[in-house]
Amino acid sequence: MLGSLFKPKWQHKDAKIRLQALTSLAPDSSELISLAENDPDDSVRRAAIERLNHLPCLIKLGKTSTAMSREAQARVQALIETDLSQDAALVEVFAWFKPQAHLLKALAQNPKRDVSLRKLALAEIRDQAVLLQIAEQAVSKDIQFQAASQISDLQTLQQLERSQGKTNKRLRQLLKERMDQAQQQQQRQSNLEKLCADLEALGQQGQWAQDKTRQRVLAQTWKQQTDLGEIPPALQQRFQAAEQDFAARLQAYEAEQAAQAPLQTNFEAYLHEARLLQNTIQQHPEQLTLETIDQTLLQLQERWVSAQRLPESLQASLDQRWVEQFVALTDARDAVASDLNALAALQACCQQAETLRTSERLLQAKRLTDLQSQWTQLKRPLHLREVVANLENRFHQALSSLTARLDKQVAQREQVLQQLQADLQQMEADLEAEKYGEAIDLHQKLSHALSEDLDLPAGELAKIKRRLQAATPLVLELKDWRRWGTDQAREHLIETAERLERNELMDPQVRAKEIKALREEWRKLGQMDPGRQHKQWKTFDSKVTAAYEVSKQYFAEQATQREAHLHDREAICAALEALQADTAWEQADWSGVQAVINQQRQAWKACGTVGHKEWKQVNQRFNAAMDALDAELGAERTRNWAAREALVEQAKALLAQEDLAAATEQAKLLQAQWKITLAARPKEEQALWKQFRAPIDELFTRLKASRQTQRSETEQRIEQKEALCAEVEAMQTLNGEAFTQATKQLEGLRQRFNALRDLPKPIWQSLEERFQRAEKALQTKRLQLRWQAKLAELDQLATESLQHKLDFEDVALATMAQHQTEGENLCLQLEILMDVATPNAFRQARLHYQVAHMSESMRGLKESGDLRTQALQLLKAWYQLGAMPAEALTAQQARIEAVRRAVAG
């Protein structure tokens, strides 16, 4: 009770008193820690924290979410400059110190501080001078390396490399990498500034097309720089501003150009026309005339002057180009003016000659002479030699043609004159000889000839006319008499036509020929006497027309049939054309195609006749369709023939192979590949087939002989294998040493047996099973003999064991008791191993033994190897035991005998 009355002031209820008591408490006392952690008054806790220098408590308070955490963190910041004991804990709360640059600098520079804390502080420092100082003075290689790795200024890195690079290989490597990075950054900075400057300079020289392409290149390059790393904001803003400025100026320029483009296009078109005209004048002046050139020049000049003008800066340049072009045009025009005038004169003269050649009027010799003289006197151009040569050739061709025509005209005139004189003399001779019909025809012929405009000498022509007029009265009188004779002949023709009309049995074609002959006779009569015959003609025409009706109907039916035949033939052509167009020739059914073609060919032959005019066209169409199909068939026939020739060569090559079985199998494959898509001529097909079959037949003949040889060799190997099997089987009858010696030869017999190969599988399998059965029987017999030997050995041990087990005179009782125990254990093991019943007296012991020895080793002993072999080992161990009491020996012997019987089986 007294203790509660005299509490210390720091525990007083009054907070003011507790505040006053703080000065009496040590900065690291537990009382002050308790007040800082638990006092209910915040002012007391705050004052306690400001006095406390126990860093673990302050760190704990700083981690809380109470109002005192900030005061605790501030107190920790004030203490850690001098307190080095809690650096490990400060690492956890390092975030409290990041805003304090001076504190971070002190922590990073103090070599006595914890390395982890120094690294954290160093990571927050950006002052290049401080980093250089730490890198030069730090003892810790890690601190030195970290400080150096945070230096970004190139000059600072170079200074550090000079002072520390020679003594610290790792630092030297880092400094080299950092300096390379700094240089790369400086180079990148320089490149970025150059990109900005280049972009700002675009459009200043007026080369907008190039600058537009250049802007895209700069933008792509800038994007590549962006992909490489972050770009300083100032440069990024500068580049974007320059890009926007160029885009605005380019847009204004393009808008101005778009407005001026149509006008400028017009001026460029005028310049282009002027250049074309100049090229034509200089290279092909013969295509123009001076008048055409002058008119074109005037039109171009008027169009240029009247065109809407561009701004003065552009228009002045265009006008200058136009003046230069116009001057060049004028010079070119003046250079060819004289040549063009001379050329025009030559062309006019040549045109006169060619026009005269195409005229049908009679030629005058004087006109040709004047034309030749005019051509000779004309002036020739100096620079148009090719054109002049062409004109010379044309003129001389025309003149030669005119000269030949004039010569022919003279010859024809002489011939006409001679013919007229000959006809006139013949007419006069016929009149004297009373050949009146011939005289009348010649008089009519001469009268008709003289009625035309003949180019004959006037004197000769007058003579002929006078002689003809002298004979005219007599000829007119003779004509009257002939007219009466022709009338009688016409009546006869009318009667013949009536008979044809009544005859219905006459063949239509014969009837048509008769009618044609009648009309020809009527025509000849008309030529003899062209007088009035209208009435007779009407009668004659009606009769022959009526007689022709039968033939007309017949010919109409024939025409209908020919039309039907034409349609049939056109259908055949269409079918052949469709076959050629619709067939997928890469995978065609060649036999089917051939069958269709043969069918259509037979149908074509079976079709009737068609009209002569139609036949030519339809026959050409049929032949074209057949040619197209024959081309496809020919190509396939050639391909198939080549493929089969290749099979022949492959078949011949098989004869060189040594493996006849493989060669014959390949021959079978070749036979399967022998397919005839389109056959050639039978004789050729038969010859090729014989070439193919000859090597294959020879192969099969060889294979047959080889198989006969192999069959005899196979039978011999079978006999050898059967003999080996019989030899192994005979070993089973041997005993004793003979059996032992024989079994040693078994491995050699197996090797000889295996060496005999290449047998039919069923026979090989049967002999293999027989040999294995013989091997297995020998193995079984060998094991039996070995087991019998072991049992005999065991019987010998049993006899010897009984003698020394009964010899217990000099054996101590303890030893005998031990042998008895060991023997009982061996008996239990043998009974368990061989599953033999244990006597009732020892069943409990057997159970205990089994439980006690139920381990992995015991199970492993029972599961591994032959049980009887293990039992033999245990039996030998029992027989080797020494003397034991007689009663125990008798009991154990009975148990051992039971086990031995089980072992002997």
C-alpha cells in the first residue's frame, strides 16, 4: 500500500507532472520507452519520443499507424546520423529517409554504416560530384561499383576512369561501358538535334516535292530513335512543333499549287505542242508544209497570249521558256522553208503524173513530154534526200507506167484498125460467096464498133465507113429473109417445150438439161435475128417454165435434204469442238475420246451431200476440229510411246541386276505400268511389245533356273538341320561321363544349326522348335543328374553327421545345448522354407520365429533362388552341427528326414 502512495513522478496521474519527470529519465531507459509506447496522453508520448534514443522502440513506433508515427520517424532520422547500432533495422524503414538529401549523403559516404543501408542511400543520390567522391574514396568494391554505375556525366566518368581505372578491373570495365553509353547518348542527342534542325529547314528552299519525301524519312528516323529509348521532352516538343509547322506550310503550298495547277498545265501543254512541232520540223519536215507551220505558230502564239495568267513569279519563268521555244521554232521553220517549197513543187508534179496514170482518158504523147521536162527543171531540196528519193521513185514509176500505157495504146489502135479492115474485107467476101448470115453478123459488128469513139486516123476511118455504107442496102434486104427463117425455128422450139411439159416420166435432171438447151437455142436465135419476137417469147417461156416445175420441185427437195445434211455436219463439227474445249486433257479418258472421235468420223462419212458453197466452209470447220483433236491425241500418243520406250529400257537394265528376285519384282511393277492410252500402228505396237517382253521373259527364265538350284540347296540345308536335331535327341540316351562330354558339344551344335539359313519359314520354325525341345530335354536331364549328385553328397554328410553327433563324451553340456538350439532353429527354417508340418511341441516356436523374422531380409531369402537349393544349404548346416542330447537328436532327425523327403521330391 505504501508502494502505491509513493509512485515515481513519471507514473503520476497528472500528465503535466509526467512531462516534468521526463527530464529525470535516461534517454534509453525502460521507463521512457514505456511512456513513449503506452502513455495515454499524446503530449507526454510526443515528449517521450523526442527525448528517447532507443532506436528499436522508435522504429517500432514509426511502423504503427498512430498519430505518433511521424514523431517517431523524425526522431529516428535525427538519431541515425550518429547511431550505428541499428543499421540492419533501418534497412526495413529506409523509405522514411528518402526525402532527406543530406542524410542520404551522410549514410552513403560513411564507411562504418551497414553496406545494405549504404547501397540504399547511394541509389537515391543523383549529385555527380558526390557520386564521384564516393567512387574515389569508398573502400568497399560494391559501393564503389554502384556509385560509378550511377554517374551519367561523361566528364565525371572520364575523371573517375583516370583516377581509379588502373587499379580496379571491374570498375574499369564498368567505366568503359558507361563512357561508351554516355558517348552514345551524346551522339544520340546530337542526332536528335540534327533531325530537329533538318525538319525545321524543310521548305525553305522551295523544293517542296523533295522536302515532302525528306519529311517522311525524318519522321521514320525519329520513330526509330523513339523505339531505341526515351527522347528528352524538349527535343520531342521541338520535333513535333517543326513537324506541325512544315505540315501547315506544305498544306498552304499544295493548296496554292492545286489552284494554279490547271493554268500551269495549259502553259505546259502549249510548250509541249511547240516542242513536238519543233521535233517534227527538224526530224520529219516532209510531213508538213510552210503554210501548216505558219498557221500552227500563229495559233500557238494566240493561245499563249490569250491564256489566263499565273502569278508574276511563275508566269515570268514560263514566258521566258515560251520565248526561247518560239525563237527555236521560228529558226527551225526558216531553216527548212526553201526545202519545203522545193518539196511542194516536186510533190505537185508527182501528183500530176500519178493522177494522169489513174485516169482512163486516152494519153497524149506531148503531155508526157511536157511532164518529164517540168520534173527535170524543178529545184531539189538540200536536206530531204530520202523524201526526194522517194518522190523520184514515185514519179519515175508513174512515168514508166504512162509510157507503157501510151505504147500499148498505140499498139491497140493499130490492132483495132487492122481488125476493122479484116472484118470489112471478110464481110465483102461473104456477100460475094452468098454467106449471108456471116455477112449480116459482121455488118452488125462493124456498125457497133464504128459507133464508139475510136482513136484512129481520120482518113482510114472515113474509108472504112464509106465501104460499110456501100454494103448496107444489100445487108438490110438479107436481114428480112433471115427473120422469116428464125421465126420458123422458134416455133419448133415451142413445140419441143410442149412435149417436155406432157412427158411426166422423164428424169428431173434430164428434163432440166433439156430445158436449159432449149433456152440456149432460143438465145442464139435472138442473136441471129434480134427483131420483134415478143409474142413467141411469151409462149415459149410459159411452156418451158411449166415443163421445169417438176424439176424445180425435185431440186427444192434436194436443197432441203442438203440443208438437213448441212445441219447434221455442223452438229458433228460442234460436237468435236466441244469435245476439244471441254476435255481436261491432263487427265483425259483417251480411249473414250478416241471412241467418240471414231464415232463422229463415221457419222461424217454417213452424212449426205451439201451445197457446193456450204461444203467448203463446213469441210474446213470439220478438218480444223479434227486437226485440233489429232494434235492432242498425237501429243498423248507420243508421250505414251516415250513412256513405254522408257519402260523397255528399264526392263533391259534389269538383266544387269544380280538379285533376280528383286529384278523380277521390279519387272512385275513394269508390267503393271505398261498401259496403252492411244495405240500406234499395229506393226509398231507389236514390235515395241516384243522389245519389252524379251528381257522380262529372260528374267523369269533365269529366276526359274535359280529357284530350281535354290530348291536343291534348301533341301540339303534341311537335311543337315534334321541331322543336327537327331544328334541332339540322341544325347538324351547317354548316361554318366558320356552324357557329360556330349553336353559340352551342345553349344557348337547350336552354332552349326543357326548357321544353316535361308529356309522356308514354316520348315525353319518346325526345325527350330524341334531343336529347342531337344535342348530343353538335355537341360532337364542335366539338372536332374546334378540334383542326384547333390542328394548323394547329402546322404554322405548324413552318415558322417550321425557318427560325430553321437560322439558326445568329451562335449560339454552347454555346447550340446547350443547345438540343440541351433538344430531346432535350422529345422524351423527348413520346415518354413519347404512348407513341411512342424511337430506340435514346436508349433508355438515356429509361430514366434515367423513373427520375429518377418523382415525384408527373410522374405528376400525365401523369394530369391531355388527353394530346394536353399534347403540343401540349410541341411548341410544341420549335418555339420556337433553332438547334442540323444532325445533331441532323435526328434530332430525325424524332422530332418521329413524335410529331406520334401527336398528330394
